[in-house]
Amino acid sequence: MVYLTRKAEFSASHYYHNPDFTPEENRRVFGKCNNPNGHGHNYTLEVTVKGEVDPRSGFVVDLKQLKDIMHREVLDAMDHRFLNKEVPEFLTKVPTTENLAIAIWQRLESKLQQAHLHRVRVYETPDLFVDFYGEKE
Amino acid sequence: MKAHLTRRYRFSASHRLHSADMSTEENRATYGKCNNPHGHGHNYTLEVTVSGPVDAKTGMVCNLVDLDGYVEREVLSRYDLENLNTLKEFAQTVPTTENLCIEIFEILQRGFQKAHLERVRLEETMMNSFEYAAGNELRY
């Protein structure tokens, strides 16, 4: 089994707000991140896939395909966007780094043909990142 | 859905690697420059990984304010700009980064209740890093 990781960067804005909370509760739980005008991050995405090395190509995955899928499913949808307003998953979910990692996993998983998705890592800043391994619980 | 969240922190401290159970020559042979009696310092980078279900209401594994507050209070304020050899946990234990990594893991495990502690990773320099996860599986 070989693991391959591809990185990408995107920039987006978001804010944290749960419509089921009162304004006070939103402010208390989410602090500055509750500012409805949003704020932005330069995200770094790492997608790790795993698989056996194909004996003919020597590849775990065709990197061109992986790059295209990441572009189409993630970067085109999220780069230079306001996540709360422009990315369907976040019309109903808070766009935390946790939920972003889960949404990216769900967008990629069904599109990958050769290799299996192992991990999605999303850096919100160099000092904060979330890993999602597809675990339901 | 279960996710892992990792936060990085920085602190600076000095230490001297010296074992009371070894002769002067043995200490020098084992620890080399790190045995210098006056000590020396590092800029440490600490990575704390916690895991748990992503809360449906907040979208979080745990609130960063809680994690940052706990680490600041119990770890950073204890070690930043200190001489590790003068602290009680290193009175009998050599303050290697291995031992410091285990100590920090145990501080967090004793008191941080808001998410499951997965691992502590400690960079002593950009070239050396140490990880401790007690009984947890280390995942990459």
C-alpha cells in the first residue's frame, strides 16, 4: 500500500452562526467568528489517497485525474467564495474547518476511481488543521 | 462524523541533559553538548491533536477557546521562558524532549475534558520532533 498526498490552496470567507441559537448564544459560542460580514482565510488542503502501485504505470493514482477532480469539486466551488452563501453544504451547516474537511471528503470520495481516499486535511491557518478519515463516529 | 483537530503552539525554554545515575564521563558521552552545565535553550513547537464527533449545532470537535485556554494556562505558562531543570517534574527526570512530550500529554489528559486527547507532538528544533499518544494509534 502506498499513500500519495496532493496539496492545493484556496482562499475563502466565512462566519459562524447557528440560526437555532439566540444572538447572545451565537456571540458566546462563536466569538469574533460570528461577525455576519465574514472574514477570510488562506486554506491549504491536503488530500491523501492510498492504493497498490499499478504494475504498468507505476502510479497509485493518475495525478492529473486527482488534480482535475480536486479542481472541479473543491477549488472551483470554494476558491474566492463566501462559504456560507455560495457553497450549498453551508447553507445548513456551520462552515467550521471540521465541516469543511467533511464536505470536501464527501465531494471527492465518489469521484475517485482508482485509489481510495485515506485522509482529507484542511489547514485554516498554519497553526490549526483538521483531519477527516471518513469515520462516521 | 468524527474528526481530528490539531492546534500548534510555541514556547521557549532552556534545559540541560544530565543524569544523576551516570558518571561525569558517561553524561558527557551520552548527552554531548547538551550536557553543558549552564544549559541551553530551544524554541519548541507543540502540536496538540484532539478528536471527537463534530457537534451538529456548533460544527466543532471542541471550542478552540477552551483548548487554547487550557493549553495556555496549564502548559505554556508553565514552560515558556523557564529553565526546565528547575521544575519539579524534572527534578528526578532528564528534561529530554521525549520526557517533556510525555509530561505535556499527561497534563492535558488529566484535565482537558472537552474532547478526546489523541497525541502530542513536540518539535525541539525544525530537525527533531517527538510524538506521544499513550495507548492511541498514531495516524497519518
